[in-house]
Amino acid sequence: MGKYQYVLLDWDGNLAKTLDVWLEAVRIPLAKRGFNLSDIEIAECFGAVRTGFEELGVTDIDEAITEMDELAEKMLPNVDLYPDALYVLEELKAADKQTALITTSWRKNVLRLLDKYDIR
């Protein structure tokens, strides 16, 4: 298990399969406003959605972001963990490693899934 005592794990795209949720949550409000972007173009907005929407020319950014957040919140409870996520967590625990979860996702959404998978 290596020499590291502490392991930081990212939630989105590392433990939880959230990429498709976020792609769709961004795609729908943009498409509704006439912007049809590829997955790569949408992914470039991750972490800076407001700026990305501004650069595209979205005129009602607050409404678009609200729609995005509402769509994501509806889809996130159905997110699966990656197939080996639970195994990795169990192995880290068995090896007495200290773990921490890092994410830019909303706490309430993450906690809901941590509880669903009994890994809080």
C-alpha cells in the first residue's frame, strides 16, 4: 500500500461517476438557448461555468445556472460509484490509511450519496 499515510480522494470522476450528469446538466440549458456544444467544449466550462456561459454569449446566465443545478440535483441521486471504488476504500481502511474526500460538489449532494453507499 506504499509509504503514504494520508490519501486524498476526489469525488467527481474518481469515486463517483458524475461526469455524465454534469455534461447533461450543462448541455440541456445551453441547447435550450441555441448552443449545441460537444462534450469536450462543455468540459472546458467545468469549474468556471459562469465564465464559460459569458464567453458563449448566454444572456440569462443566472437562470441557465439555476436550471443546470436543478437538473444535476435531480440526476445525482442515481449516480453509481466506479466499480472498484468500494474495494479501494476497504483496502485503504485495512491498511490503516487516513483518507479524506475532496470535491467542489455541493456537500448535500455528496452526503446523500455517501449515505446511499454507506461510506460516510
